Amino acid sequence: MPLSKLIDISALPESIQVNLSDFCEFLLQKYSRNNETVSDSSRKPGSAKGKFTVPPEFFEPLPEEIAGGFEQ
């Protein structure tokens, strides 16, 4: 159902109408892009198995100057 059927935006200031319209367009584009990604059958789970190795350094603690940025 179109947004215009759900609410009457004509009573809103024009700048708000434009922003609302732009936001709705953004959501529609994002939704359609997500549908395309989900239905993409060219991506198979495990297809990269054995093609790379996680180095041992990956599991070492982060340096304090980096780890400190994650603490609250």
C-alpha cells in the first residue's frame, strides 16, 4: 500500500515531505537490493574452504592502543 494511502503527508511542511519521500525511496532501494542478495544462488556456504588459512597472530590479544578503543 502506498504511503500516501496510509497517512496524509500534505499537511506537513514541504521540507519534511521531501525528507520523508527520500527516506521511503532509500528503504525501497535497500529492500530490493537485499532481496537480490538473498536470492543470489552463486554464493555457496563453504565454497572458500581450504583456500585460505587464518594466521596464528589472529588469535593473539590486540595491542592495548587498539583494544582500548573497544572498552567503554
